[in-house]
Amino acid sequence: MSEQYLIYGAELSPYSVKIRAYFRYKEIPHKWIIRDQKSNVEYKKFAKLPIVPLVVTPEKTGLQDSTPIIKLLEHEYQNNSVSPPETHTAFVARILEEYADEWLNKAMFHYRWRYEDDQMSASERFVELMIPVWANKIPLLNRVLKRKFAATVRKRMIARLWVVGSNKSTETQIEQSLNVFLNLSEQHLQDRPYFFGFRPSIADFGIWGQVYNMWTDPTVGQIIESSHPETLKWIKRMLHPKPEGEFEPWESLEATLMPILKQELADVFMPWLEANNKALATGEKELSVKIKGKDFTHSVGSPQKYHAKSFAMLLEEYNDIPDKTKLDAVLQEAGLINYFK
């Protein structure tokens, strides 16, 4: 296809930058369009939901939702596959992408809107996308509008912390979870440029979208800069990812990847996801689940419905695998098998 794809996105959207990095890696012709007041009219022609990224294909079809977009393009563009060749390893990469999209996003949103420095930084950057084009021509008005919009954005987003389950009783657990993940990832990235070896996998794109956004915010940015040098190199590498060799087999990844599966997916993410999906199915207004021995309680609202839909897609992929012998052994060892059976 000679015509290029259009990606409407924002630097502050983890899913937008995830898709942009993927397009760069696959060398798919594309144009990155910042979703702001200038691009609003064109964006609305193709967007079914008011979210980014929006990918417009050369045939003028609008696509939203990062995982299905990648799935679709993997079929169309065979170069630089983001799936490791071993079936079991490829599925582990997908589970990690799911964890990133649905759990690491909680830490990203929590840190961005919980602390004042982060709130100020993010709201000022968001405002750049909201200022009407004509106001940029009047400096004084521009400054007044920016201050007013920033205060509005900040207030609205702080009030939405509940959407990711962040509240006074859960915030410590969300922060501890990120801490565990960053420390384990730092160990894992000591010997390899990407999570699954010498080329990026679908997991890298999912994790990177969230971690890159956290790095651009003051609090987590400081944590990464001060004590996670390999993670920092990986963040910068993933801006323009390139293959540097092959994917590693599971045997050589297992020693440092398995602790992430055990301590973050089996102990934290999957118990929460199961409780979330049960609460949705039974119409509960509140979710309460023990995570590492402590209650994790928050209200359940319509935003949580997507988690159930997304996991159903993952379960379908699991069920489609003809020979699950090696994969089931990995899931058994990680403490994850019961979520898929």
C-alpha cells in the first residue's frame, strides 16, 4: 500500500504512543496528527468513540483500540513480527501486554493526578491540545485561557481517580505494585535490549506506552532516572525501536521474566481482574479483593466493562492454541493457569 495511515493521537496518551512506536518499528507509512483543536473536525469524521488513538487506514476506515489495531496490522504487514516464534512465549508476551494496558495504566493515571507536581505538569501539557486556534494569536488571552483550562482539567482528572481504582485505601498498593514491576524489569533488562530478547514484542509496546508516559511526569520520572538505568535506556530505545537480533527462547527469558509473572500478574493483576469481572457480572457497585493479603476496594463503574471485554479476547486467543502443553506448564509455574481453565 503506497498511501499512508493517519494516526490521531497525543503524547500524553499511552495507547497513542504505543501505536506510534509500533508503526515506526514496522516501517508502515504513517502521519502522526496531534489530536487538538486544529485536527478536531477531521478526527470526528472517523472516530466512533471520543478516545485516542484513532488510526485512519488508506481506505478511510477508522480504527480505535490498540490491541485489535496491532492484531490487524500484523496480518497485513509480515515484516518485523512482534510475536516471538515459540507459541508459549508469544502468549506470555500477550498476557504482559494485557497487564500493561489494564493494570500499569492504573499506576500511570494515579501518579499523574494524585500529586501536585504531576497534576500541574500534565494539566499544562493537556491544555496545549485544547486552546482554540484563534486564541494563540493573542498572547495575553492565550495565557489567561491556559490558566483557566489547566485548572479545569486538573479538577476534572483528580475527580476521576476512582476510575482506575485509586483512592486513599488503594494508593499504597498501586504504588508498591509499580515499584515491584520496575525493580523486576530493571533486572530483566540487564542482559537484553527488549523484554523478549533482541527485538520488541507486543509486550514491549504495551508496557512502554505506560512507562514512557510515567517517565514524562515528575514523580515517576525521578524514580526511573535515579535508580533504573537499563529501563531508562529501554524507554529511549523504544521511541524508535529497531530489531537488534532475534527473540530469545523461553528457557533464557524464564529466570528474570517468571518473577514478573508470579509477583505482578498472579499475585496482583489477575486476582483484581477476576474480582472486577465478577462484580460486573453480578451488578455489584463495589469491588473488594485481597491483594497480597490486603483489601483492595473501590467502586465499580462503566469504565471497568472494557477490562472484561479485553480479557474475553485474550481467553479466546488462549483457547485457539492447538497444543497448549508448554504454555500450560509456564502458566502452572507462574500461578496463572486457573484463570484460563
